[in-house]
Amino acid sequence: MAKAAPAFVCQSCGATSSKWAGRCEACGEWNTIVEEKPLSQGPAGKSLGTVRGKSIPLSDLSSREAPPPRTACGLDELDRVLGGGLVPASAVLVGGDPGIGKSTLLLQAAAAFANAGLSVVYISGEEASAQVRLRAQRLGLADAQVKLATETNLRDILTTLDEARPDLAIVDSVQTMWADNVDSAPGSVSQVRAAAHELTTFAKRRGSAVVMVGHVTKDGQIAGPRVVEHMVDTVLYFEGERGHQFRILRSVKNRFGPADEIGVFEMTGAGLAEVPNPSALFLSERGAPSTGSVVFSGIEGTRPVLVEFQALVAPSPTSQPRRSVVGWDGSRLSMILAVLESRCGIPFAGLDVYLNVAGGMRVGEPAADLAVAAALLSAREDSALPAETVVFGEISLSGALRPVSQTENRLKEARKLGFSSAILPQGGKAGGTGGMQLSRMADLTGFVGDVFGA
Ligand code: TYD
Ligand code: MG
């Protein structure tokens, strides 16, 4: 067999090239390219198997071979994000910033799944057993029927797992795993990829579920990002602001359930507590109606969630006004500002614009466009929106308002939380929300005129 060519792998985006360069052509990062020995390609000299790649007609798969059903652990916020529970033989990646609470979440999950009857092994590559025990004591889980291993050598881990054959193996974290047949440092793309590959293969081979923790780099990607994400069945991100006690577990990919589902937790002195009604929580810090504050009725996965958008608009001391966004998409903000300027004649030139989603929540829906526009206008005109009003709707570049999905659910949630009126686009069923006053708008110009008299 020909000697495998060396591969140069970008440690930031995972792109490979055949020669070294100072700058990665794929992601533009400098000094991220490192030579890595390629993974072994299997035994040499064998033609690709006639036996090994056997295929079976789908209809021949008897129900005897159907996997056992999923297991719910009783932590509803986690079960929902997993799509109703943990699927056997599945590989799950949990990503998040260091210190956000991944180990805490997974230790609690380990205990909960053990209580639900699964055999669970928790492999910590980051903390010594004494530290994990200490944490378990703090969480009140010292008696949980969870087996603990502190190990970083992938071969040893696979040997342990092959013997123990647990229903669930938790690996914290994939960046600390180290495969001795791969010639680069732990945490490098090759190592992370090898670890994720081996653990995923183990899950499929033995029918155990494997949950891997992955740290996220500064710019929000799991190291060796795309490579790992497409290997596993489910990718969950654990998000939140460090200073806030709220934590959001979000499914960005799920082969066994809806993506974009969220579970909301609160970090307390005794670990993570579930938050069954996130709308109430996100609005809990809201005071009297103030300018620049607008409540948006959003949908996260299968659930409606109300969040507050806050905007501040102020004359800019510099010639380059600031556009600062937390919890929403910056380019979407530029688009809304452009539509307000050119379709409604409301200039933002010379003004600093700050936009923030309260509570550390991140909103990705275009349905929030109208709420953002309302917050910006309210801040700019120094005029508060009518009290107890929710706003939602997508804005097109022409300034027209487009109806959004699940109008009915958005309105129901708002009514449940005591909101009496809503501003929304035309179209979209709104049955079952009796008593709410609905202001249906065709376009942004009409909205500006109606609500702000401009
Ligand atoms: P950890 O789960 O270690 O984070 P990660 O594994 O994502 O790096 O959580 C670390 C933070 O959580 C730490 O700053 C302390 C805080 N914490 C609590 O507030 N309460 C608790 O009961 C625990 C265990 C941790
Ligand atoms: Mg940790």
C-alpha cells in the first residue's frame, strides 16, 4: 500500500490540505494549520468486502430486531430536548462554553437515568474521582447507582466499556480523550475526530447510548466542529450568560426528534433546577412598561416562549455609529434598520443602536423581526408600546409583513401569561384566543403609523 500522504488540518474548522500554509483557505484563520497523521484506513490489501457490506431489505427487518424503546429520565426539560428520552445505541454530543455547567448537567442526568433503570458509566477525563464524588455530594447524588471511571486513553475506555456494556456511557470530555494510534496532541482535530468516531462506533456496535461532552472554542464551535457534529445522532448546545443563572439546552441536530427544541434550567447552589415555565421566567425581571422594551411571542421547538427585546437608541459621539446585539442576529438587525430607513423614511444614521434579549436567551426566528422593529422605534421615538401587548411577524425587504407559523400557539401562550393584546401580520389562524385584542398589520409603514403615529 502506498504510504499515506501527510495531511495538514486546520485546528479551527477541520479543513484538510496537502501542504502547510500560514492561513487556512477555508475559514481564513491564521496559524491554525497543523500536520496530522491520517487515521489508519483498515487492514491493507483487502478488497472492499463482499460479505461485510451486506444489505437487507427494509421489510425484512423484523420487529425482533427493533431497538428497545427510548428511556425518559424524569428530567422533563432534558427528555424533551432529546425528543422524548434517550434512544439506545445513539451518540449524543453536548457542547458548551467551559464552566457553563455541562458536567453538572450530565452528572445529574447520569443519576436520573440510573434511577430510571439504566446502567450508567460516567467517564471523567477532566476531574479526579474524588472531585466528581465531591460534586455528586453537593448535588445530593452521592448514593446514585452510577459507575465512575477516570480515564483518558481511548483504548482503555473502550475495553472498560466493552466489558461493562452499560446502557449509557457519558464521556466528559471528548477533548481530553487520547487515542494512542493517532499522532497528535489531545484536543486536536485528529484526536477529537478519532475519539468521536470510536465512541460512536461503540454505541452502534454494542447498543449503548453514548453522551460526549465537547468544549466550544471562542467563536462558538466545538473543536473539530463539523467533523464531530455529523458523526453523532444528536447535537445539543448548553448555552447561557455566565452572569445569569439561566441555562438553555438546545438541540441543533436530532435524528430522533425535533431540532431547535429547548430545555430551560436554572443554576442553583445545589445544581441545575428545571424551569417548566420559561416564559414567566424570562419576563420576571420586566418592570413597568418602558421605552425600547417589547415582548415577543416566539416558538422554540414545539413550545411557545415569550421573551423581552430591549433596545436603546442614542446619538453617536463618533462618525461610525455602533450596532451592538446580544441574543439576536447582527445582520438581521442591519436589515431591519435598512427597511425602516428606506421603506418608512425613519433614519438611524448618526445613532448608536443596542439590542438585547433579556435573560440570556438567544432568538433565531425571523418571526421576531416585527418585535425588533417595534423595540427600535419605541426607543427612537421615546414612546412605550401599549402595556400588556405582544408582537410578532416577519418583515420582508419590501416592508410587507409576512404571517408566521403557529400564530394560534403564540397568542395562547401570551394570553396565559396575562397579555391582552397582540400586534401581528395579517393571515394565520387565531382561533381559541378569545378576549385578546388583535391588531393585524399589512406592512411596516402601517405599523409605524398606527402604533407610533409617525
Ligand atoms: P461545570 O458543570 O463544572 O461546567 P463545565 O463542565 O461546563 O465546564 O459547572 C461549573 C460552574 O457551575 C461553576 O462555576 C460552579 C457552578 N455550580 C453551581 O453554581 N452550583 C452547583 O451545584 C455546581 C455543581 C456548580
Ligand atoms: Mg466539565
